[in-house]
Amino acid sequence: MAKWIGVGLGVVLLAVAAAGYVLNSGAPAAPAGVCPALLSAAPLDANVVGYVDLASIRSPELARQMGALEQSPQAAAYRDFVEKTNFHLDRDLDHLLFAGSTESQGVALVLEGRFDQPRISAFASNYASMRHYDAGDLYRFQSASPSQNASMMFLGSSRLVFAAGRDADTQILMLADAAKGGGGAELHEDLCSQAQRLAGAPFFVLGDVPKTAVAQMTPVVSRQNPAAAEILQSLRGWDMAYWMEGDNVRMAVEGEFDGRYDALQARFAFEKFRDTIDKAETTWKAGQGAANPGAPVLDAMVKNLAISIDGRYVRMGTMLKKSDIEKIVAASGAAPPH
């Protein structure tokens, strides 16, 4: 009897190990890293925060591509901007932070790099009114709709912030006050904790799921798919990232749930979603996508689509080769990279 109990336990343990491998060996996690210092400049009420590390992907090849783009006939406005401000995107911009809030319905964009402040300020004066505050000069770009107003201010020598929305001026002054006080890092501990999971990627976006949004979406989703509505109620946050791995470009999207059981349910729901994507892509290829030059790229993305569970996170990821991206560029009619 003991022998058969031992065999039974061995089978159970083997099954658990196999299940664990299947659940966790799919989509690879984005590279972890140190929380970027620029995240301390995010508005405190932000529900969505994105970060781009341009300094880490700067290269001679990228400079050549930007140079070719700058000289193209379609880039006349950009050439004029560069001439008047002495600001080159490929040379002077190191990091970019963007944030949005569903509560205030405002958005903010923070640039970090090297700026010729007198020339940029003179350029902005052609399109905006200037008002001086203790925190600095604020430039307001007026719009016919108050909800589309935008403002700009320098936060020190290396940061330039833009805000848009009904209270754009107030939002910028609050960011300037926080930057002057130096207390942003302590106030953004939760944001940094979440960002560290994927801060090794040059581009990432993360956010929470506002309860008001869940309350509005759940009844609608429930009518179509009650199981999906139940999963939605346990979703607490999400993130996505893009990074390079050798010659491959990887992309991953994660959902954060209340607990591992909720994540496990969501994982199986995503598997069904992947089956739906497979069927839709097969139908598309057999029909209108048959002659589409981008079809092989889409096929590669679908074939590489993988799903994993990591504690209370469910991850869906895929990858493309650089050659696939060149196909996308060629299919769009744009000039291929050199």
C-alpha cells in the first residue's frame, strides 16, 4: 500500500510540476530595473504612466535615420522647429514621461535632456501667452475648448513639462512645487514598486483600474460574457513593455489581479482569447489578408503569442524579428531604415 501511495504522490507532484512549467514558461517577463528618477515628476493622481528611455537606444544608426527623416520633404515643419530652438530629438532628448488621470481628465508630458531655454522660450512666445510665477515662466497655449488648453514650463535646466486639460496651469504649478520640494520620490513609492518590474525596458506603460471604470464596464461586459465580467472585477492594475533581446523585439502586457486564484482564472480566459485570435487570423489570411504584404508579420506575432502566470500577474507576450519590422515599414510605404 505504501508503495502505491508513494507512486500516487509522485504522479501528483509530477503533474503539479508540469502544470507549473506550462503556466510559467510562456511569455518572458520584461527586464526588471531601478525605478527611473523621472517618475518622481508624475502627477500624484495619474492613472496611467508611461516612460521612454531614449538615451539607452541612441545609436549611430538611429541618428542616420533621424537625419534622413529630417531632410525629407514632409519634415519642413520639423526642420523649422530645429532651426529656431536648437533642439534635436535624437541628440538632446534623453527620457520622456507621460501621464494621464481619469479623475482630473488631464495629461502631462515631461521631457528630460538638454534644452536651449532662451531659444525654446522665444519659439513658444509666438504661440502662447507668458505669465511669471515664483516657480518660473508659464506659457499658456489657448484653445477654443477649455478642456484642450495646454501649458508649458521649465522645471530646472534639464526638464521641460507640458500639461493639457481644464486645469493645465494648476497641474504644472503643482508639479513645479513638488520638484522644488524634492519630495516626489517618497510620494511615488507605490508607482516605483510597480515600475521596477519592467524598468529595464526602454519603453513601458503602467496603470491602475479605476473603480468607477470597472463599475461602468462590468454591466456591459456581463451581457456578452459573464465570466469575463467576473475577471474584470478582480483586475487591479496593468502594464506593458517593449524591449530588445538580441535581434528580437519583444512586447508583453500584464494584468494584476487580487490574488493568484483570480490570476489563474484570468489565465485560462486569456487562453480562450488566444484561440479566438488564432481563428480570426486564419480566416483573415484566407480572405482579404491573402494579398496583404503585412500578413506574414501578423502571422509571426500570432504564432509567437504566449501566456504566463506569475503570482497574481497574468502576462501575454509576443515577439518580432527586426526583419519583420522592416516588412511593416515597407508595407506602409515609408522609407526603410538604413
